[in-house]
Amino acid sequence: MKMKRSSGILTFILVIVFSCSDNEANKTQNEKTTDVYSEKYFGISIENGPRQGSPYFDSLGTEYFYISKKITLSNDTTVPIDLKISFSKEYDHMRVNKGLKSKVFLLPEELTSDEQQYNVTMSKELKFDLGLTKELKRFLKSNIETVSLIKTINPHEKYTVRFGVLTDLKYPLPVYFGLKLNVSSSAKRSSTMPLVLYLDNPFAIPCGQFSFPDK
């Protein structure tokens, strides 16, 4: 058990190093090589914030690493925009057939803020959980892949979501993930723009869409 805990702490340190490296890289590299960035299409801005992470042990003692990212969506247009987030069958297909080892999910609104993710101080009892809140641990033990979202973002309004990634430590940890609009030539001619969550390379996981109201 001590070995598991030691490896968890080492992994946590490595992820913090990766995260700091990403923050520095963002100053000099483009959005293809770092997951801390923002982009804007058709009056919609997506700001991918820095990752946060911590080891997590399930009820069977299996060690995972939990990484999350808070993402701010802005509607800079003059009309409401409908947001829908849900993971499609393509995500299930990637898990079964294409080697996607991590579980990827949307967190509920009540677990979106930083304060709802990690404890500010850690007691002796929590030192190996590295500060995960009780509410977050309870959520990670539930059916995490069932959370979905339908939301209207009004003109000049911002809305924040948080995505999580849970990876068994027997598999490589993802270094990169971020939310983007899938702006293909067909999407440019449509009132609907698909959203994808990139997880390293080559996974681009369909996870929802923006849509403009019919005119």
C-alpha cells in the first residue's frame, strides 16, 4: 500500500510539472502543442484553462489519476446560442475499439469551481488523497459518464464547464486535453457547430455542439 501511495505522490508531482510546463509553453507555442489556450469562432470563445490533478483510489484500492480542466465559453454575438454537451456512441466506440484507456466526462455544475474540487488544507487523514473533496470523491465513485448538459448562453454571457479525465495508472497518463469547435467546411455552412474534446493524439472525442437559433 505504501508503494501505491508513493507512486501516487510521484505521479502528482509529475503532472504538476507537466502543467507548469504547459503554462510556460503557452507563451511561445501554438494551440496544437499546449492545452492551455483560447480560440474564437463566429463570436464564440473557448478558453481552456490549466489542468489540475490528483491521485485517486477507488473502493477496491485501484489507483487512478484524476485530471480536470475548467473551460470558459463566451457568447460574443448578439443572439442566444444553445449549448449541448453529451458523449456520443463514438466515445464508446473509442473506448472499446480504438485504444482509448481513459474515462472522459463532464462534471456537474455543482462541482465546477476550484473550491469544489480540492480542499484548501489537508489533514493527516487526507494527505494521500492530496486534497480531493468528499463531494468530488463521491462523484468519482458514481456513474460519472452519465452527466450531460443543455444550456442557452445569452448574448455577451460567459458560462463555465469542467471536464474530467480518469486514468488507471497501468496506462500512460494523457499529457494534453482541451475543448475545441470542430470547424470543418460543412460546419461553416451550418447553424450547428460540433464540439470535440481532444485527448492527446489522435483522439478527438465528439462531445456536443453549439447551435444558433433559426432565423
